[in-house]
Amino acid sequence: MNYLDKQTLLSSAMKALDYLVDIENRKVAPSEEALLNLKAFEESLPDYGYDPLQTIEFLNQFGSPGTMASNGRRYYGFVIGGSNSVSMAANWLATAWDQNAGLGITSPVNATIESVTERWLTELLPVAKESSVGFVTGVTMANFSALAAARSALLQSLDWDVESLGLYGAPRINVVIGEEAHGSLLKALGMLGLGRDRVIRVPSDSNGRMRMDLLPPLNHRTMLCLQAGNVNTGGMDDGSIIRHAKEAGAWVHIDGAFGLWAGASDYKRHLTYGYPLADSWATDAHKWLNVPYDSGLVIVRQGEFLRKAMSMKGDYLDQSGDRIPYQFTPELSRRARAIDIWAAIRSLGKEGINDLITRTCVYAEYLADRLQEAGIEVLNKVETNQVLIAFGSDQETERIIRVLQQEGTSWFSGTQWKGRTAMRISVSNYKTTESDLKLTLDSILLAARKSELILR
Ligand SMILES: Cc1ncc(COP(=O)(O)O)c(C=O)c1O
């Protein structure tokens, strides 16, 4: 292998660019043929390596068609934003740098960019300005890290050092979550020894928001977990309860995987009222900010508890510098994730981010209104960027989702909502335009007409 194989690197970059250009001209889902061709990867372990250039060509030939075009303009599945060009470009450069982001001494540039991005994020998002920010993989790890800090703080106030003593024999703490809490929050609780099922679940309203009138009594042993952005409806928990919860001594955490970004929009900021009073927040840059994957964010008001939970000792681990990145995340060695986020924020600015979040919410409202006018049932109140629709019976809804996925103009995923099968429309790609919405609407309405649903 060449030390610097420019030909392979250039070939890969060119193929990536071709992929990005072609993505709008193909069906969103991979074809049957492309899926069958993935069998090409099932090779035996090579004794002697293949040529690197041929390896990239092979990857492109069989891999690119086998992708889901979720980076395209008409992908509305899950809550998957695309990747904006500047973040991708910064990611490529940072990959060439190959920095180990764990320590300041292994990557001064990463430590500096993390500090700056931390400051920008606390100004942009509805969080406490003095917070510490850790750059983790996604919200599963952001929830895990934030709740590790919560566990540490609550138990410290009960004279128990959980990092040193563990949970056996520890004072009891109570975890209060909404009925609609995301599964990753439960997984985080399980990984932290707090138990997936040892929680008090508060019922939710018709849009999946926690019923604050049904909260149990809160005190200094309570971890209260709110949600900003229900994964189905986009519903945002009401933050006006936070002041009361804090006065009662509870630790308030907000899982704002995508919904926290509503606070960066002039149009939607009111939905995040009270959020900056919480103690910790989890969010992703890979969802609504459209940064490549591996860009979760854990945000903790009293950063010392995040660092207490995440720190470790090692005589060889240099502790110099203003920021020691590994003290903010579960990992020691990792890539310099903050760089992609920094690039997005720097190139969009506050106004660009305001526009991205506002525009996608307005588009979701537009889709919901047009669909409703056409006689299609919209199951949720469109608070943010999510629309839930149903086409008559559960079987028919399932069938139409499959038809639309195969037809390929757009891509939607299905879900269960309040006992019904629903189709989820998540508008979260910065590239989606009004003409895309029209194409999308036409394809949905055509599928509904074919199924003889009565349309106005
Ligand atoms: C509310 C909420 N929490 C957590 C997650 C998990 O995030 P990740 O996939 O980044 O781990 C999601 C994913 O959609 C979510 O919507």
C-alpha cells in the first residue's frame, strides 16, 4: 500500500461527489437488484490484499446503489436529516488529520474547537449558558452521559459517591419519565443500573406530551426526564413545570434529540419555554442540524458532575490544557466530532439555523394541511416537523406505506400511534424544497386515490 495513495483518495472523493449529485435522480430506496448485488460483499477473507483503488471501485459499484438515499431531499423517514456540504467537507479534512480527540495534548485543535462549539451551542439552544457540552456518538449516549451526571449529583447530595461505591446499598432515587419516553432513555437507565422498569411513568396527552397534572410528588431523590420532540408527533413537553421540579430538589433532564433545536427557531422557541432551567439536556446534531453521524451532544449545567462521572485515571494521560475532552464523554480515544458541528454552525450562523428549523416546521404544516384538505386523516397536532397520517384501516395504511416506499419518489416509515398504524412524515432535510413537497404530495395523493379512499 502507498503511504499516500492520492489516486485512491481522489477517486473516492469523486465518487462521493457523483453519488451526491445523482441522489436526487434515483428512487429513494435501493432497487431489488441493488439489494441482491450486496451479495458481492460476501467474499472470503483475502490472503493478500486487493488493490486499494479497486477496493474503492468495488465499494462504489456494489455499495452506492445499495444505500438508502436518506441524504436526499425527499427522505422523510424516522428523523434523519441529511448531511450539509460544509460539515461533510470538514469531516473529510478532519479524517485526514486523524486526530485522537481524547486529550488536549493529542489534538490541540480539537480541544480548541470543542470549547468554541460548546459556547456557541449554549448560546443557540434553550439550555443554561454556563453548561458543559460533551461530544458523543448520538442521543442514546447523550442520555446515558447526562443521566450518569444526574445519578452522581443526586447520590452525592445523599452522601453516596456512586462512582466509587456503585449502586449496591445506595440510597434510593426515583426516576420519573413520560409514558412516551424514547426507548433509548430506558436503555440508558438500564445501562446505568437504574433499571428500565424501575421508573414511574406519567401518562401522556393526545400529542404524546407528558401530563404534568399527573406528576407524582417530586423531591431531592427524583430524576425527572422530560422529552422535547416526541419521535412520532414532534410533541414538546411543557417546560413550565421545571421551576417547580427544581424547587422540590429534583434533577430535570430533557431528551431533546431533535426537539431541542426548536429553541433555535424564532417561530418555535416558545415551545421550549422553561427549558434553560433544567439540569441536563441530550440532543443530536445529526438530526435537525444536518451534520454527518456521530454527533450527539450531552449538555450538563453543573459540568463537574459530568466530569465526575466520565473521568478516569491513568498516569500517562496528560491533564494539561483548558479542556480535557475525554472527561466529558464515555470514550477516551475518539474522532474529533465537534469539527463537523462547528463547521455547520459557523457556515449557517444563528440566522441560517433559525431558517432551517423554521422552514422545515412550516413545510410540515403545509403537508399536513394539504393532506387534510384532500381528506386524509392527520393524527397529530403538528407542533414541530412531524406529521402522522393514516389511510383508513391499519392494513390499508401499511399497504400504502409499502407502495410509496417501492414507488420511490419519497420515503416514509410507519409506526403505531395510540393503537393505530400510521405513516410518519419527518421533514428534517435542509435540502427539501417546495417543489419536493409538491412531488411528495402528488405521490401520496395518487397512492391514496388508487386505493379508492374518498378524497375531497
Ligand atoms: C426523542 C429521542 N430520543 C432519543 C433518540 C435516539 O437517538 P440516537 O439514534 O441518536 O441514539 C431519538 C431518535 O430518534 C429520539 O427521537
